[in-house]
Amino acid sequence: MLYQQTISAPFLLSGIGLHSGEQVSVTVSPAPIDSGRYFMYGGEKIPADTTVVSASQLSTELRQNGTGVRTVEHLLSALFGMGVHNACIELDRPELPILDGSALPWVVAIAKVGIDIQGEGDRLLPLAESVTVRKGDSFVTAIPADTLRFTYGIEYPTKAIGEQWFSWSPAIANFSKSFAEEIAPARTFTLAAYIEQARAAGLIKGGSLENALVCDQERWINPPLRFDNEPCRHKLLDLIGDLSLLGFLPRAHILAYKASHNLHAEFAIALAQRL
Ligand SMILES: [Zn+2]
């Protein structure tokens, strides 16, 4: 967090897109200082920032000049969590692979090639006053604080999930290690009842019991879980990926409740205007 960094060497990962069901290969390469993280697809260079975000309930998309890349949140979360500010991400299809449904395969690949320090750049900016976005009973808020802290709450009408809260306050010096252990392994999740509905809408064609936790009204269909509150931790993983579109974080307590990718994105845009 205290330095601008890139990865030490390129790496390639491939897999299936969650929504498209298509096989995709992704090459992540080092990029120069101050270049940020950007996607290369279809001849378009798409920056990972709030100016091109168009998030839905289910995933985050970056779209520029009619070209979009989709489901970017887990890779962006992994890069930010591992302290990678500058990287070039080349795709041969327009959706990132879902892999195991978490950010862990990305984190493992980043750790394997290593990190290069490029220069100074503390990305924790002071926040003068709180910022909140809300929709119904969902909200995301940032409250000025001395240290960075995240809290996420979710509530689902199934006993398998129910109400969950998770709070994470990593020491900045320990941010990447803590992210890799506490956040990155948490997998995406869904309710079995929702799957048919989403498939009918042309979504989650690549979804399977290998890349998402699935529950019915009472229990998990494909245990074991990696954490008791794995769904709530995954929501925080998504929020970190979506907020990383800012390129920095506020020195604040960031509190989210029942939020979705579009509320995360709306919050990132609201923060970008204040910082
Ligand atoms: Zn996710």
C-alpha cells in the first residue's frame, strides 16, 4: 500500500467465464509506474477506474467505446489486495474466468511471480466527512477514521446463510498477507432456487458446484466451507475489487450492508468526487 508496485513477470491463467460459459485466457503483465491497471481486449485499452464502470447486481463490467470486459472484480480485488497498482491484463474473450469462485488462484499466481517496487505512493487518502450511498435498506458508507477498517453485513432468507457480519482491519504493513489469508479464499455463493431463474435470463452459463457455494433453504449443497462466514467475506472481496477502481482507499471505516456490485460502484463514484 505504501509503494507503487507491479508484478515481477507475466503470468497466464485460463478458465470458464461465469456468465458466458466461454473458455478465456488471461495474461497479466508488468506495467510502468503511473500506468494503473488496464485491460486490453478487442484492440481497446480499458482502464480499471470509475470512469468506465457499469456494474450490475451480479458482476462488475468496464465498458469503453462499445467494448466491455466483464466480471473483473475478483482479479481487481486480488491485484489491489496484493498491492499491485500497475498491470496490463490481456484477454481473448470479454469475461474473466471464474476459476474456483474466489480470488485465491489470482493471489497464488501473483505471489509466484513476485512484486516489484516502482516508487512512492501512499494510496490511503484522508476523508473530510462521511460519504453514504443507499438503495432501499442496502447501504455503503465511509466514516473518517484513523485506521482502515471494513465491515460487511448480509442477510438472506435461508438458514444456511442467515445474518452474517464480518469486520476486517488489517495493519497496512500486513495488508497483503492478511488479504491472502482472510479474504482471497472466500468463494462466491448462490441459492439453488436462484440458479434456474438466472439461467433462464442467459446468466451463469459457466456456473457449477466447482466454482460457487450453493445452498438450499436449509443447508449447503457442496460443503465444506472455508470459513463459517465465507459468504460475507466474499462480499467484502467483491467490495475491495469494486472500490479498487478508485486507485486508492480513504482513511476510513467502510461499512456495507446488503449491497450489490451496482451499489459498490455507485459508492466508488461518490467517493471519487469527494477525495
Ligand atoms: Zn464475487
